[in-house]
Amino acid sequence: MSCRLRTEQLHIGYGKRTIVMVAHDLNHAALYAGHAIAIRQGRIARQGPPAAVTTPGMLREMSGVEADVR
């Protein structure tokens, strides 16, 4: 699915209802989610506001990636 189509679909329901979204694209998750849950090996590793969940420490812990998060 194209990035444009995904974004259009998310805008349709945004603010009107609860949407459960499974995403590996952290940019989309951070942009649209009011609450994020990071799952590792079937268990909740972190949860909270997207900015609190998508941190350099989480990326390192979850996937072994060293990255800046902005």
C-alpha cells in the first residue's frame, strides 16, 4: 500500500473513533497514535504516548538499532 493511500485512510477515521493500528512504520505510528504499545516476544515492552515509547533506548532494546529520534 502506498504511503499516500495509508495516510488518506488514517485521516478518514482520525478523531472520530478509536482505531487499533498495527504498524512497523514508527513515523506513521507517532504521527497518528495518541497511545503506543511496543510488543517484544509477545509481551508489552513499553507503552504510553508515542514520544515516550519511540526513544533511542527502545529502538536499541527492541531491534538493536542505534538511532536518533526526533
